[in-house]
Amino acid sequence: MRFTKGHGTENDFVVLPDPDGELDLSAAVVAAICNRRAGIGADGVLRVVLTAAVPEVAHLADQARWFMDYRNADGSVAEMCGNGVRVYARYLIAAGYASAGALRLATRDGVKTVEAAATGDIAVDMGMPRCSASAGVTVSVGARHWPGIQVDLGNPHVVVVVDDLADAGPLQEAPMVTPASAVPVGTNVEFVRDGGPGRLALRVYERGVGETRSCGTGACAAAVVAAARTGADAPASYTVDVLGGQLSVSRTATGSVVLAGPAVLVADGELRLDQLGATGGRRR
């Protein structure tokens, strides 16, 4: 199986080209690929497949030729990935599947419009955020507790505002979100510090992965909450400092969120599935 390794602000992915939908990616295979000791190592897998070849999204084929099939590092299926969609677009261009410029890509959260130059940053319109300042949503790490704000950007987030990013602790385990009924499919949790006008700093625990160096949808969720807290004087865009670099988040006139940042491909190779210790792979 051929693969490419890429990252967006050090949120890293294994990209698997599968135009005709021939790969059978079980959760075990994805988890084995993403294993940082016994596999290639990544925060997730991006399967590059024609939209028409995937029954789940085939109805979108007339709007977007390519479907971003994203899986978390534990093998679970995810709805959206802001850094991943930029790496996906960069791969399509590098592999000759698409030309630089405006791309429309199908995801489990619908069709996303991407502006991808041949080099430099890539921007993606993430759509309209759904924000809920739900009373009683609490995030706990050890003995510390904070009120959380739920934001949906195709995938679920709970944003916590902290004085110091170190307040989140080592984040070796998922923060507890209560009541559990508020996050029935789990959630990403963002710890956000105000860095001054138009600037935020972020740590994130990603559902199905753990703490990551960056989270594109998490950066968007953080900016949405920051703007809501600021009110009418909120800046038009935010620079979000993540552990792996910087992302830019802005709002369009219609209210949708645009995420921009780097997308880098670093390696190509051949994956030896028979050595991963997990069953699955190419359909016979």
C-alpha cells in the first residue's frame, strides 16, 4: 500500500491514495498505521477516494469529485478535520489529482471549499459554527473544574478559557466533561488562553487521539468562543498559537469560519500491511 506522510502545524497524517475505493480500512488497521512505535505514526489517516466510489457520500459526487475519508488514530471515524482537509488538498495537487486554486471536497460534514495555491498556506471555509453556552457543562482535570462552551464545527468541541495553558495539566487522559449526556459521541476539548487583541493560545485533547500539536477545528472553535465573549468589538480574525505553529481563523460576511495555515508533505513510501499485526487492507 502506497502512502504519503504530511502535517498541518504538526498535526500529522498518513495519506492513503485509494481512488476507486478498494481499501478495507478496519479500525485495527488504522490504529496500527498510526501507532508511533510499531507503525508509521500519525494523529490520523486520510483516505483519498473518489466521492462516487463511497456509498455514504455518493450523493455529493456532482458537487465534489474527491471525498476526504478521515479516521482518528484509534481507528474511529471522524466527521471533519481542519488541518487534515488542508493536507488532503495539498496531496491532491502534488499527486496531480487536482490543480491549484479553488477546490470543492466532500467530507462527512458536507462539501468544503478550499483555496489552495501551489505553495504556501491553504484556506478552507469550514461552514457555520453551532455554538451553545449550555448551562451545566463542566470540564474537569484532576481537582480543577471549568465551565465549558460547546461548539460544533462538523465535529464536537468543548472550549474552556484558562489563565495559563499549564492549568490543563499533562493531558495524558481525556478531560472529564459533565454531564456525559451533553457529549454523547465524545468531544474534543480546547483549553484557550487570551493572548491579547486578535491572538489566542491553544492546547487540545482530541477525541480518539489524545493531546495533539494542533487542531484546526479546535482553533476555529476557540476563535468562535473568543469572539462571542468579546462581543461587537471582536476582531475580524484571530491568530491562534498551537504547539506546532500558528493558524489563522476569520469570519466571512455570511458568518462562516475560514481556517488558514500550512500543509506540508514530508515523505512517500510503501506500507507493509503484513507486518502491522492487524488484519485488513486491499479487498480481493
